[in-house]
Amino acid sequence: LDTGCDLAAAGLQTTSTGQPKYVDFLDCTGGGDIDMSVSRKKDGTTLEGASGATLTLGAWADSVDEFRVGAAPLWTLLPGSTRERVLAERKELFEATHRAAATRMQRD
């Protein structure tokens, strides 16, 4: 857990085996950035997350019956410089894909 992580840094996306490095993002600041007022009970080893996704719990959760869940768009939690860089990268990717599609359409 590191509050200074750049969640979009290329080297932090996947492990050497291709698995995602970030599985979940948690607001542990206590600053109230994420509404955690919703409480959910686990169903065996799973829990419904705030987005409706089914979360699989590990052995660490065996003694816990109830969890607080919350969600927020990632953009609202990123520092300004990181948000700007990620948006610029996504815009560049979109534009390249769009140009390629437009070129194909014009050829056909």
C-alpha cells in the first residue's frame, strides 16, 4: 500500500508473467474520498463489491462477516499530472485507431 503510486505507470501494469499488478484500489487515507457507508455481508468466500462485481476473498477474511464497500472513478483519485498523462496517452491511442479506421473506410 503506497499513497504515492502512479497507477498508470507502464512498469506497474503487469508482472513478468503477465498478471495485473493492481487487483484493487483501496482508500486507506480516511479522508473520505470514497463513500464507504455501504455495508455488505460475505457469501462464503465471495462478496458483492460496490460496482456489483463479485469479489473473491482470501483466507484473511475468514473471521470477518461484514465489509464496507465503496467505489469512485479512478480519475478522481489520481494526482493532476498523472491524470493529464493518462488522458493524453488514451487520446493518442484513440486518434491513431480512429485514423486507421478512417483510412480503411476511404480505401473501401
